[in-house]
Amino acid sequence: MKRRLLLLLLPVGFLGLALFFYHGLSLDPSQRDSALMAREFPAFEATTLRDEAQQVDQSLLKGEVTLVNVWGEWCPACKQEMPQLLELADHDIRMIGVNYRDTREKGLEFLSEFGDPFETNIFDPEGALGFDLGVYGAPETFLVDADGVIRYHHKGYVSPEDVRERILPEVEKWR
Amino acid sequence: MFIKLIPEIGHFALIIALLMAMVQAVMPLAGAATRRPLWMAYGQPMAAGQFLFIAIAYACLTASYMLDDFSVANVANNSNSLLPWYYKFSAVWGNHEGSVLLWSLMLAGWGFAASLFTGNLPRDMVARVMGVMGMVCVGFLLFILITSNPFERLLPDMPQDGADLNPLLQDFGLVVHPPMLYMGYVGFSVVFAFAIAALMGGRLDAAWTRWARPWTNLAWAFLTVGIALGSWWAYYELGWGGWWFWDPVENASLLPWLTGTALVHSLAVTEKRGSFKSWTVLLAISTFSLSLMGTFLVRSGVLTSVHAFANDPARGFFILMLLAITVTLSLLVFALRAPRVSHKVGFNWLSRDALLLVNNIFLVIMTVTVLLGTVYPLILDSLGLGKISVGPPYFNALFVPLTVVMCIFMGLGSVTRWKSMAARDLLRKLWLAGVAALVLGVLMPLLYRGEWNLFVSLGIVSALWIVLPMVRDVFDKTRHASSFVAGVRKLSLSYWGMVLGHIGVAVTIVGVAVVSNYNIERNVRMSPGTTVDVAGYQFSMRELTERRGPNFLADTSIIEVQRGDSGSRFIMRPEKRLYLATGMPMTQVALRPGLFRDLYVAMGEDLGDGSWAMRVQYKPFVRWLWLGALLMASGGLLAVLDKRYRRAAVHSSASSMKSNSDTPREATA
């Protein structure tokens, strides 16, 4: 009899695991997306793309919901997603760019050619901020809430559908 | 007009298959319970019909892809008119709905095959096996029809063109990796069905294991190849040269492989010696359950992974229910019907029986280790204790030592006799191999690289310790034959399968140890004219060009490689592609494969000023990883081909009848 009871622990134990799985289903997948999710935007000190003398740091990202887009002139997908970023800026969303592993000259050329949806561009020629953000490549887009906490992370090209179905709803959610 | 109806025909065929599966799930089991031969006989024809109709549905979906029918949502989301035809063909299983359909097709295929080769199995046993297979099929067909219909239409607003197949999946590796993997996963359903049928019928003797062994070996061989293909694909496609990431989905395929390996060995003990009966049944249940759990983890998006399919909570919920019902019911049946008193079959601690038990224990510990590492983040998250990810350090720290210790027992186990063996005999057989393994293992890294490395030595010692005693054993076994060839012929295919499988493990271990420790990687900035020296090879960039593929634009570097000053020259062409429909950039690695080393060049990013960040790697022995897996799988196949299983058809049904009447049926009493 004892052995049977012991064996009955098997299905019971499995059901316990299944409960965790069940709970896992209801967790928000976007929250598991990045190691930085729900953390503060990493601290940084940098100059802006347009002005070598202007210093900016993480306080730049506080006070308002902001989209941070990591881009570079060398990245073809960044060129393709500019129309979508301009559209987002038209929705009165504050946009900050991170000019990633680029030169000032090329970065400014890019903005004059493809448009500039950004309020400010953080100049990150060595990729130091990109590294802290865990960026794999460009483009990547982060949503930072008014407290400077990362709430959403989009890897790669932002398509028009992504704007409608993911980014705008996320912005609404955190506003 | 017929062509326009193809998706509906497919959908309809699936519904018919479901109805047949339902009949197959109910009638044979009811027949076995009430002793009605006619009901029991429903199983085999239903299995055939169900396979036929799922095949029709599958053909219809493939036709929709080939004909670019973008009114079918599945096609519109995963294909594109520019996609080459072979990727249209494989795109069918490059998405959730299509892959579940492929999975079901294979499940029905295994069921059909099992129904053909029942030979002289007792009629009620066949009926129960068919019934269990039918139930599993009902579950998956319901899953498709309710949550994942691949034939859903986008009407009347059908798109002009499709969204394209994920560029990562446009590759030969992906054409073959999932089908192999699924064949393995699904193949374990046969041994699962046998185990449950044996429990239900109270026929927990050694006979069912003889029937189940070839099926298990075959499924295991498929799974082995499937995992190896996945690793190979990740290696050349993802662009950073890794071959195993301990990603949750990789782990999900490794778990049933580990228990499946344990099962292959424990089935051997049960068949030959009649011991470990309950344990074997439990392993059969666990292996298939872990296959199902893998499916759940991949499809539900519960764990973050590079493989994640589109996440849909409804699907996750359905599969979780399927998993919970299957596993709980089978474990319940096991708890209630496993023999109360195991039939004691004595064996000495120095015997193959005991060593295989140790092997099983180690494999189970490894399974639990990987399972814990995989679900731990999820459990912590559920309990609100924070989000963590368990990375390679955890897995490597536990998996590597466990493997080394297991190798020690593997070397002993393959040459030990059943039941008992005198320590002196064993020592006589092994001492030379042991000394040789130690000496060669310690010396080889020095000879190869000139610097000693503990892990490489450990790997080589383990590998030699597996291989050398077996070599000696083969000589011992063939010594008394008139000639070596005659001796080799006398040994059974199962024996050669075991030898080949174990050599495969050794080869993989050497590959892992060497490439993990002697890999050379250089990240360099290159522009036309730059030369980089890596491991004695000079990589010179000749030029940068652009080219247009069928559905992408690519920057290509032409790299000329020369070994030393005098060696032959050859050209490598890594690419950075931009896929037009999805806008996704992709790295196309240039590889120069070799048995003892791979050269690996990948383009990173354009640094402006005409230069690129390039990753150049020298990967010694990396091919051995997959070569070993192929050897293991061939070993499994050889064992399947053993004559014994064909002769056994007549032989064992007699013995199973006999043992049935001899042994009291504790379980059913």
C-alpha cells in the first residue's frame, strides 16, 4: 500500500508542475522579453549628435513616455523604418535617438536625407550605451516610461503593422 | 474551380481523420475490455484511414503553398511569391499550424506502421496499443481543428502577396531539422502506447519490451539526428559559431533524448533479464510526456526562446490540458497497475544489469538537472520571486561532470557480462585499455597544441575509455572464430549497433571538449586589402561587392585564404543579406569545413569608410559533434535491423503466453 501511495505522488507532482505552467501562460510575455525589462534605463553620459558641447545623461529620459530608437547610418533597415518613426512622432510621441557606432558627419547626413523624428540624438560612437542596453544590432527600439523605466523592447525593423499593433498600444498603456 | 477548393478539401479531410481517430480510440479498447474480437479489429483499418486522410490534408496545404494561394491565412503569413519553390515546400512546417499538421501526419504514420508490423502480438494487446495511439491522435487533431486551423481563409480581402518566410528559416538545415525532430518526438508515442497497453492488460512481462525495442531505437535515432541537425543549423546560420545554447527549446528536445537513451538501455535489461519492468514502463511514459512537454514549452511562449512561435494563450492552454490529461492519466494507470511486488531477478553489483541501472540513474539525474534549469525561471516568476535566466554556466557546471562520471560506467558496462562477472576477469579485460586511455588522453593535448588543457584531456580520456575496452571486447569475441571476418559476422547487428552508438558518444565528446577549449576567435575590422592571421591561416579581403538574390539584397566580401606561405589558396564569401519583404538583416556565414577544423567567417556590421567588422574563427574538431551524433543514430538503426526482432515474431508470442499464465497477475488481482 505504501508503495502505491508513493507512486501516486508522481501524477500529483506532475500536476503541481502543470499549475506553474498554467500560471506561466497568464504572465505577460513582453515582460520576459529583455533582461532590462522593468529596470531603469542604464546610466550614461554622452554628447548629442548635433552639438559636441552639449552633455546629456539618463535624466533626459524622465518626465514623459519616450521611445528610444537605436540607429546608425550604416544600417539599411534603419533607413527603411524611418517613415514609421516619423509617423510615431506625428502621434506626439517623444522620440530620442541613439546614434550607434556612427560618425557625426554620417549621422547628420542620414537625418537630412531620411528625416528627423528625434527630439535629441544621443551620440554613441563606441557603442557604450548600446552595450549597456544589451543591443544586438540596429535598429532596436525601447519604450521608457515617465519614471525612466524600460517597459517595452522591440528588436529589429519596426513595420507599419508593428506601429499599429504593438508600439502605439504600448505607448497608450504607459502614458 | 477544384483548385480553389483545395483548402476546404484539406479541412474536410482533417475532420474525417478526427472521426476515424475517435473510433480508433474507443472501439479497440472497449473490445479488449469486453472481449469482442470484431470491436478490437477496428484499430488497424482506422489507423490506416486516419493516416490517409491526414496525408490528404497535408498535401492540400502543400498545394496551397506551391500555388501561392494567399487567401489562405497560413500561406499569406509565411510565404511569398518570390520564395523559391523548395522553401515554399518547407515553409509548410516553418510555422505553428503547419508544423502541428506535420506532427499529426507523423503520429498517424507511426500508428499506421505499428499496425502493420504487429506480427503475432496477442490480439488484445494490439487493440490496446491502437486505442492508445488513437487517443493521442484525437488530442492533436482536436488541437489543430479548434485552435490552429492551417486552412483558415482571408476572404474577401486577400493580400496581393505573402509576408514571406522568416529568413532564418530559409535554409536547408531548417528543411530537414524539424521533420527529423518530430519523427523522434512522435516515434516515442509507439513505445508509450505499448507501455500503457501492457499496464492496462496486466501483461507486464518481458514480451512487450521485445516488441517495443525496435520502435524505440528508431525513434531515438531520429531524435538524435534531429537534435544534431538543429545544432548544426544554429552553428552556420546564426552567425556566431555556437552549436549549443542551452536554450529552453533545445533543452526541450534534449530532455526526451536523455530519458529516451535511458529507455533504450532499460528495455535491454527488461528484455534480456526480465528485471526493471516497472522502471522501463515509467521511462516510456516519461519520455513521451517530455516530448509533449517540449511541444507545450515551444508553442505556448511560456519560456523566452529564439525558437518561439507566435504566442497564443488559447493554444498554450489547450496543449497544457492535453499534456496534463495524458501525463496524469498515464501516471495514474502506472501507480495503480504497476506490479506491487517486483519479480526479483538477482544480479551481482558487478554485472551489466547493475551498470545499466547506474547508467539509468545518471541519465535521470541529467534529465532532472536540465528540467530544473529550464523551468526554474518560470517557477520563480510565478511565485513573484523575480525574473532570472539560468544560463550556460549552470548547465555546464552540472552536465560536464555528470557526463564524465557516466563515461566511466559506460566503459565498464559495454564489456561486462549479464548477471555477474568476477572482478578479476573485468580487471584483466580493462587494465590495458584504462592505462592506454589515461596516457594518451594526457599526452594528446600536448602533442596537438603544445599546451596542456585539463578539459581536453578529460574529454579524450573519457572517449578512449569508452572505445578501447570495446575494441578489446570485439577482439576477444572474434578470437575463436576461424577468421576475423567470420567472427565479425557471428556477432549480432544489435551488438554492432551498441558498439557504433558508443563510439558515436566518444566522438561527440572529443568534439565538444576540443572545440570548446581550443576555439580561436578574432573580431577584426577589415576592408579590401586587409589581411588577418588566425591559427596559421591568412585571411585577406579582396573586395566588397553587392549582389541581388531572389528575395534579398546582399553585401558580399570576397576573402582569399591561404595556409602558411605555401599552402593552397581558396576563396570564402560571407554575406550580409537584407530580406526585402520582412526588412530583416541576416548573416550568411562562409564556412570551410574539414574533419579536423572548420574555418568560419561572418560579416558583422558595416563600419562606414568601406570597412566591415568581421568575425573570423578557427574551430577545431567541430564536425566531430555531429559526426558522433550520426554514428549514434546509425547504431540505433543497426540494432533495429537485427534479425532477432523478425524471428522473435513467432518465438516471443509463445513465450509471452507462457509467462502470462505462469506469473500471477498481481496488478489485475
